[in-house]
Amino acid sequence: MSEKQVDADLILRLYEIRREEAMRRARNWFMSDFNPGSMQDVFTVMIGKHSADFRMVASYWDMAATFVNFGAIDEEMFNDINSEHIAIYAKLRPFLAEIRAVPGVPPYLYLKNLEPLVLRMPDAQQRIAAMEQFMKSRAEARGKDITRVAAAGEE
């Protein structure tokens, strides 16, 4: 098996994990209902009923980024195939400094591997801006206020 085939196989394995029911539910919540407008929104989620969903999604994408950063998966291939990792980073980027300042916050919450992966893309800022606009448009189309989070799942 060639090196590229091994990379493709690892990416397919990551995709299989994304399809697992709990992960799919968590990803759906994160992408559809989690629209933080402030650090307080993030903290509310971190201690609320969606805490496990938040941690599952953040740690999954940070883990996947770790594989890429350490060379287990080809970076260009990974970035060409995926865009969700950019969305995760874009949603949390405004709050990363504050999250990282919280005493005792586990490393998986501050995206220490995902951030450099996303920022290394030659067109990172354009892709982040496009993803932010896409997520804002989706939230508006669903009639949700992008400036607040359905933090505890109460809508």
C-alpha cells in the first residue's frame, strides 16, 4: 500500500468515527445550535447539558489535527477533503485566549493542535472568513440568533 493510500485509509477511519451516532448528534448540535456570541455562552455550554457534546467535537478535531501535525496523515489531502475542522476553529477562535486562561482547562478544549493546522493553510484567513459567513447564513436561515447560544439546549 502506498503512503497516500495509507493516508486515505486513515482519513476514512476518521470519517467512520464521525458517523457514529453519539458523534453525529454532537456534531449536529455544535454546527447547528451552538452559536456563541460571548465567552459566557461558551462557559454556559461547558457546564451545561451539552458539555459532553462540546468536548466530544473539540477533542475529536484536535485529535485529527494531531495526526496531521505529526505526519500520520498528509496535510494537503486532509485539508482538501475536510472543511468541518475549519468551522470548529472559526466558532471557537474568538474565545480561545479566554478558554486557555481558565485554570484547569484540559488541553483538548483549547485546540492546541487544530489551530496551527488551520492557520498553516495558505488561504487560511479566507477559508475562515468564508466559513464564518456560511455558518452565519445557516443560522439566520434557521431563524436563530447567531449572537446567542442555545447553551443548555433550551430553545
